[in-house]
Amino acid sequence: MTLKRGDLVRWVTDHKMYQSNGDVLIGLDPNYMYGIIMEVSKVDPNAVIVFSYKKGGKWEILNLIHDDFEVLSGGV
């Protein structure tokens, strides 16, 4: 998948509930944050700068591999 400017993305920030499975916690009912990709790194195509609309607007730096975000719709 090629990330591009204008893509709408979402990523998990935390979970509303957790379930214990032995000594491991499993997140249930995730809370998502949404944003628009404003810039894709020229060095690492998996790294992007995102403008999110939660809490009056916030800039985020995300990496597709580490932050596990998903593209909801493509931009222009």
C-alpha cells in the first residue's frame, strides 16, 4: 500500500476495557483517533505526519509498522 497526502487514517490510542488471559492483558473495545496525512517521509515511506481533529487539532508523527494505523479512504 502506498501512503499519500490526503489519506484519512485511524489508529488505536487505548482501549475501554481489558481482559486478562493468564499473565497477558488483551485490549477490548478500542478507542480510535482519526487524522489526515499531511506529509509522507521521503526517507521512510512508512512514516507520515498526520493532522488529527481530536482536542482542537494535534499533529502526530506515525509509522505504519510501529503504530499500526489503517487507511480509511484515499486522498487526491
